[in-house]
Amino acid sequence: MIVKEEFLNMLRQYFSLNLYEVKIWTALLSRKVATAGELSDLAVVPRSRTYDVLESLEKKGFVMVKLGKPIKYIAISPADVIDRVKKRIAEKSEERLDKLETLRDSDVLKDLEQLHEQGIQLVEPSDLSGALKGRYNLYNHLEAMVKGAESEVIIMTTSTGFLRKVEALRGVFEDLQERGVSIKIACPKTEKTDGLAQRLKDIAEVRFTDEIEARFCIIDGEEVLFMTLHDKDIYPAYDIGVWVNTPFFSQALQQLFEIAWRDMKN
């Protein structure tokens, strides 16, 4: 059977069929009744696919199975096929319309409206995070973060880290105190940290804890710098820190800190 490719493509578009389906259907139309093997040879479709194609055409209303052996297939008249396809399309359209109507009172529509009103901000991960190596680089970045604080600085550190930070940032802390920025520092209690905390009482609030060991700084609940290793276990040049600029993570960490802060000793 020779059927022009343009004709097959036209049928595919009108009836939403794939290439094998339209080949088998037109082959069956030309024979009216045929077996799967005959249609495979006539339409030049692999026999292994022919049965699946015929099953699909039967479900869509293009063909009908003839009772008896061997199994044969009967072509539905094109006019009846058009009516069936129209009915199927109408039913699917009605179903889609019903689904769309249910969206009016759903959270999906609220999310769409919010997206339309507020838009979406595309953010590159590289703009929100960075890695720092070496204590010198860490403290340079920490100083820049602290200087830019507008409301609150939270620092959790080791006992030796507390001494280092006060030495490096005391002038910055004094400027923040004059601007009304709250400074909270938590660290383990030693003789040195206790004495230094007494001298800082007009600049920052220092509390002691021996239960938590961590090294991080939170600025205004928006950005965090945290060190991945204990400073007693790492040579200063190999110290590593990670900076993230995300209110979601920063505020979550800040809330956990505040819970622990309430139980720390002044």
C-alpha cells in the first residue's frame, strides 16, 4: 500500500495519532478486515509493535476486534471515527475545565496570584555563599561583616577565639556600641575570658557556656560566617570558614542561639 507522506502527516495532526497508528489505521481502512500480521506487512510496521498499536487504536475508537480465530480487526468508518474523536475531545475538555474551575478556591491560585504580584527573584548560589581559607582572611571578612551591622552582632567562639576577636575588633565593637548595635558574645569561661568580659561590659554582653563548642558569627539575622573546625585542631593558615548570606538560615541559627543564650551564665 502506498500512501503519501503528506496525507499521513495530515491525519496525524487531525486525529492526534503517532506515525505507526496512522499507518496501521490507513492499512486497515484499505482492507476493512485484516489480521495483525497482514496489517504489519501492509503498513510496514514491526510486528512486535503492531499489537500495541492496534490495542491503542481500539481504545481510541478507530478499530474493533472481530470475534473468532485468528483474531482480526475491523475498521470503523471514518465518519464514525470523527464523531468518536470529537466526543473524546469534548469529554477531555470538559474534564480539564472542571479541574481549572476547582483552582479558584485552591492554594494554587493564591500562589499564582502572589507570584504575579510579587514576582520572583532569581539568585545565583555564588552570590549567597563563599569559602575562606586562612585565619587572616577569615578575620578580614569578619571585620567587614561586623562593621556593616545595623542592629545585632552575635558571636559564638572558643576561649582563645574570644581573646583574638576582642583584640582584633574592640575598636569596631566600640563604634557599634555608639550606634546602638547590640553585641552578644558566648564562649567558654576561663580566668582570661572572665577578666576580659568584665572590661567589655559597657560595650558587649558576654555570657559563658561550657556545653556548646562552636565558632560562628551572625549579623542582623541575615548573614553568617561559621568556621568548620575547632581552632585547637587546626593551624591558623589552614583554618576554614564558610560565609552564607541568607536570612532563612541566619534567623534559624539565631533562634537556636537565643534558646541557648537564656541558659548561659553572665
